[in-house]
Amino acid sequence: MMKMRLLALLLLAGCVSKPVPPSWQTNAHDAIGAFTDAYLSGDTRVADAEFGRARLAASSTGRADEVAQVELVRCAAQAASLVFESCPGFAALAADATAAQNAYAAYLDGRWQGLKPELLPEQHAAVVRGGQIAEVKDPLARLVAAGAAFKAQRLAPEGINVAVDAASGQGWRRPLLTWLGVAAKRAEAVGDAAQLDRIRRRIALASTEPLPAAHK
């Protein structure tokens, strides 16, 4: 009876156990998540430090595709904030990156002509095929899609408000301020003074620095 019980426990343990991911993968995952949060919040110092950690962890594999994936996360965060710098970190690895990674880099850079949607994550493939930005469920992916469409000159005017709402809903200060700036330019271009005033008030509010702590 004891042997049967022990055997059952061993079998159960074998069923539920999962391989432990290598430490570099865990470190890279945690660091890239911290980078994204810091970057979108506008904390450049922390973002740079966490990105360095993520890249260092990925580079320990000696695989260009793993490091390229980390670089693409930074490119995507920048695209979400309308910061287009041609992703030099990824460009240096492009020759050894996967076809899907190169397609995603082209997507972020607004180079949609001849782009194969099937190489992209489905939510972004749908956008390239003519889908609406608002239909992208994940807030960050929605912002990335809006930024990529903006660079490709395929963003409809209502997409600006979609991007503003996505950034605002998550409290992401950096992309919020950038997209509010785009919204302000559009309101000014169409002569909507009331809307322009509202947007400027939002920009002022989002730009407010936290008050210093009171001295005791």
C-alpha cells in the first residue's frame, strides 16, 4: 500500500512539474518588462538601465535573434511614443534576425509596401490588412499599431484619439504627451479652438511634476 501511494505521488509530481526556464530568460523577461514600464512612464534613467540588463542577459546566449527580440521591444515602445530612430540596435543584427523579426521592424518603421502580413503578430497583421486600430485589444499593441500606421501615413484622424485614450487609460505619460501634441496640431489645423484649449489643458496637467515631499 505504501509503495502504491509513493508511486502515485511520483507520477503526480511528474505530471505537474514544468521545466525551469534558464536564468538568462527570466532575467531578460523581467528586465524588459521593467524597461517598458519605465520608458512609457517617462523615466528614461530607469528605462536605460533595465534595457541594458535585458540586452546583457539575452547576449549571453550568443544568439542574434534573442538580442534582436530585445531590441525590437525598445523599437516598439519608441514607435508607441512616436519616437522614430530607425532602431540602430536592431539594424546591426538584422542580417542574423528571423524573417518575422525583420518584418516587424519594417512594420514599426512604416515600411508597409510589400510587407507580408502573415509574418507579423496577428493583431498587427490585421492592421496592415486594413483593420481598425481600435480593434487591437491590448493597449500597448494598440499604441504600437497607431505609431506604426502614423509613420506609414495610414493613420486615420480618429486613430489619434484612440492612441490618446490608450495611453491615458494606462497612465503612460510619455506616449500620452506625444499623442496629445499630435491631437493639438490637428485641432489647430481644422480651426477647433475649443478642442485645442482642452487638449492644451490636458498637456499641462500630464506635464505636471510631482510636488516635493513636505519636510518634517
